[in-house]
Amino acid sequence: MQQYLDNYDFAGKKAIVRVDFNVPLNDKFEITDDTRIRRAMPTLKKILEKGGSVIIMSHLGRPKGVDDKFSLRHIVDRVSELLGVSVAFAPDCQKADDAAAALVPGQALLLENLRFYAEEEGKPRGLKEDASDEEKKAAKAAVKASQKEFVKKLASYADCYVNDAFGTAHRAHASTALIAEYFPNDKMFGYLMEGEIKAIDNVLKNAQRPLTAIIGGSKVSSKLAVLKNLVGKVDNLIIGGGMGYTFIKAQGGQIGKSLHEDELIPDALAILAEAKEKGVNVSLSVKTIGGQAFENDTPQRIFDTHAIDPEWEGMDAAPESIENWKKIILASKTILWNGPVGVFELPNFAKGTLAIAEALAEATEKGAYTLVGGGDSVAAVTQMGYADKVSYVSTGGGAMLEAIEGKVLPGIAAIQD
Ligand code: AMP
């Protein structure tokens, strides 16, 4: 049975907490952005305040085995600083029995990178490139078999399990999903996970209408499942950014050298047809800011999005498109935004994306619920200084994307089951 952090009695208990401390490090192993560590602090602090102790576990990067470059010892001082207690470090997550047993209420222990073991992800390592299917199958079976022991060991350190790692919730890994079965009555989400789940539900389950999704970014192929799921749920679907040109081409438009995927034209047409059948208003860009080359200082020209000169490519939404989209946004009660509507990394082509961020902030101020999630739109909204002017900014790129594709995330299901 699922428990809740606020009600659970942590007094004298040891909590094993899966967090996402996969922070960027520079070549001196200094943390360049500690947002992920900060976002887990409310959960960790709450457990300590309530008289528990915490065993913190995470992955860092994509090590292929034990590799100091990916050691969590590089971040232990920062975790101590932010948590306000001196955090002990266990240099092997499978040999932390004594360190875990020694914890008293109010203390914290950080386990070394879980991915130093192949068992965390349950994928075999070191397979020869020419391995036969038989060999691959045997290696997979071996790692799956030892995964049980790996999970059991982690579970043995604690009395309860808390998952606060939304960034890896879409993976059925040992520490994000499998471990939960050892705590049938003592498993719960951390505050960050609770917040992310509520944000998703606010959009996909309990949305106030009109509900609008703004989907941008580079390719239709990477957002096809998102579009297919949303077209059955939203009132308005704004499609912008590089992926918009495949839709424009599908409608017979001339898109010049703009990014597009010919092989996805049938899918684009199917989405437009489904939208029509369901009465969903699809809004594509009507005017585009074109560039002659994919560079910041390239000359700019405004085109009808359906009639871009053959030598030019669409790189941002022009003011007329933005005006249309702004009207839709400001008339909505719930708005989901995923993906920039232009090449926002180039400052001269960032105006459209900035205007969307501004419109979302205005809608939020007027009482709409606004969720920004999934990869680059989060970077855009943060970089542009609008992160605290929208209702919620998701911390999980891939996880949020899979959630809005309508998939059940294993890390969430393991707690709710
Ligand atoms: P995604 O990761 O799919 O959300 O895509 C984000 C990327 O889409 C960013 O790097 C943007 O530069 C890119 N993008 C947005 N609009 C365009 C465009 N018109 N042409 C090329 N790339 C674009």
C-alpha cells in the first residue's frame, strides 16, 4: 500500500531514498548546476526532521563499470552543505551494511553510483560486438538473475523506500522500480515526484478547459507519440518549431530548405485528420522568419510559412504566428508546453520562443495552469527567466515526454501498485 511522506512516521526509521543527483560536472569535477540536488532537499530534510535517517542513492552519468570520473564522492560535500548535516559516503553501494546500520536519527549516508553495477539497469555489459544471439541471451539472463540479489541488498539497509527521482521514473531499474516490492507497506513518493505527478494529472486527467498543448522542437519523429496521445485530449494543438514544416509540407506548402521529414508526412496527415474528426483546433505557423544559413547572423526575411523561398529555411515563428498563438494561449485554462518554436539557441531566432514564454507567464498570472516539460522548452523557459512565472517546470525530460505520450512510468507504477 502506498504511503505519503507527510503522514508516514519516520521516527527511528531508516529511509532509502532514490534521488536524481545526475548533475553536470566540469573537468575539475565541480558541479556546474546543482538544481537536481536542490530539488531533492525538501524530501530529505523532511525525513530527517521527522526523526528518520536517510540512505541516499542515485546514478551519475553512464559509467560502464567502476569509474572514478562518475563517482558520487565528487558531490558529497555539496549534498552535506545543502542538507545541513555532514553526509557519510559509502564507496560501494553493495557493501554499505555497516554504514547503514550505524545511522542514527538525523544522519545521512550517500551510496556510491548505482550504475557502477550492471544490475542497476539490468543490462549486460562487456559483450563482444560479434556476440551471438545465444551469448546475448545468456548474458541478459545472468544480469537479471544477479539483479535480484543487488536489489535485495539495497532494500536490506532500510525500513522504508522513498522514490524522488522523477528523471528516471520512465526506467524500470533496480532502484527506481524493482526495490519497491520489498516495501509493500512502506513505499512512497518524495515531494518532487508528488509534484511532477500532480502536474501531469492537472493536464492529462483533471484539466480545466480549454486545454491547449504547444508542441515544438526539431522533429515530428521524436514527438509522434506525444502528438498522437494529445490529439485525443486537447482543445487546441499548436504545432511550431522545426517539426511544424513537415505539417506545412503535408498540406502542400513550399517550405524551402526548412527542416522536415518526408517519411512522416503520412503521420502528419493522419494527425490533422484525427484532429478534424475530433473537433480539435490545430494551429500551425502562418508566417515564418527565414534565415539563409543556420547561423545567428544570417540575413532574415519573413515569409508566408506555406511559401518559403527555395534558398531559405524557416528558423523562427514570425509575429503574426505568435499573435495567433498568444490569443489561443490567453483564452486557455490549462496549457502544456513542450519544445521551442524556433532555433532559440541562436539569439536572433529566439524571439518566438521568448514570446511563448511571456504568453505563458501572462496566462498563469490570469489564473491558467501552465506546465512546461520535456527537454529544451525547460532550458528555454529557465534561460529566459520565466521558470518561476509558470505553474510548474518539470525536472524530467524523457520521463515527462513519456508521461505525455500516455505511458505508465514504471517508477510511478511501482509505488502506486
Ligand atoms: P526537441 O529536443 O525536439 O524539443 O527540439 C529542440 C530543438 O529544436 C532545439 O535545439 C531547436 O533549435 C530546434 N528547433 C526549433 N525550431 C527549429 C527550426 N525551425 N529549425 C531547426 N531546428 C529547430
